Amino acid sequence: MKLTLPFYLHKAGAGFPSPATDYIEEDIDLNIHLIKNTPATFIIRVQGKSMSNVGIYDGDLLIVDKSIKPKNFSTVIANVHDELVVKSFVKEKSLQFLSSGSQNFEDRIIINEDSNVFIWGVVTYVIHSKY
């Protein structure tokens, strides 16, 4: 599915105000900019507040790439006992676990051969509404 939106030529300043223009250069396909590997990418909506300390909020949309191997502190979608969750992937020495990103290690979920935990993909973009 191709999704195109108007793409403005000028950038929006985050500092001092500058004159605005209504000139639209061309349409932009968000798939080109947000999705690197189409067959391995999916979008999922967040439910819950456990990741708000890392900027992921209830109702956000996550773009997830299943072809990316998680690095230390990557945000991932994982299957934990047949339930999908969004967590931070952490690797310390020989230990791998999932965490909500807080300093509270009581919430961590150990990943090993005996656990029923599988990484489904790495979150590449977070889309959330300001309203």
C-alpha cells in the first residue's frame, strides 16, 4: 500500500521563528522513509504505560522490522508466553533480558533456552500523537 502526503520544501525551525511558506515541493511516500525491509516490517499499537520513561506511550504506533538483530538497549517487540510486549533488550555479559527501561530490575524478563521468550522484531520508529 502506497501512502503519500504533501512534503513541504522548507524545514520547520526549532529555534527562532522564520517566515513560513506554503510551497509544496512534491508528495512524499512515508514507506520509503520509514520502512527499509517491507516483507519483514509490521506496525503494532502500544497498549499500556510501562515504556513511557523511554518515550513510548499508550496508543503509539510502532514500526517494527523483524529482520534486524537487536543491539544492547534496542526497543523490541517480544513474544513472552504467547503475549506480545514492547520492552528494552538488554545484554550484560552472558545474560540477556527484557526490561521496561527503568532502573527497577524486578521487572526484567530473562531470555534463555528454557524461557518461552522470543524477540519478534526491533522497533525502528515510534509514531505518537501530541493530542
